[in-house]
Amino acid sequence: MEHQICEAIARRSVMTFRYREIERAVEPHLLGYDEDSDLVLQAWQLTGGGESGFRTYQVAKMSRLHTGQVAFDGTRPGYDPAHPTMIDIICKL
């Protein structure tokens, strides 16, 4: 799954997945390990689970991950490629 997420980040592809029983569509920005050593994705949420905005998702809790053909333009306001909660960054925009 890590490789698929990094590919989506590199291609700026919108991703969909199921997280906490809700289907979500996101623009992936940053994948890495957080302070608790969990692999997490920071992404701009487009649909599912409330308003649009940056969210952090634990990769282990994702299912039905799909990378679509829809591309997004680039980073969103508030994006921090050196986010302080990330200990080890795997890939980023």
C-alpha cells in the first residue's frame, strides 16, 4: 500500500479509500511515520467524514484503496512538507 500511495503523491492523483466505515476521496500530500511509529497519510479530504481540509489517516486503518485517474493541481493552503508530527517522511509533494 505504501508504494501505491507514493505513486499517487508523485502523480498528484486523487485517491479513494474506506476509513472508519466511511468512503473518502483525498488529495494525498505526505506519507511517513508519526511520533507513535504509525504509518500515516496527510491528505486534503475532498469528500467523506465532514468538511474539506487536511486530515491525517493511519494507513493500517485504510481499506479498499484506489488511485483514480483524476489529478489535482498541487499543494493546498496550510501544507507543511516538514510537518512536526512526522518523524520519518517516506514521500511527499
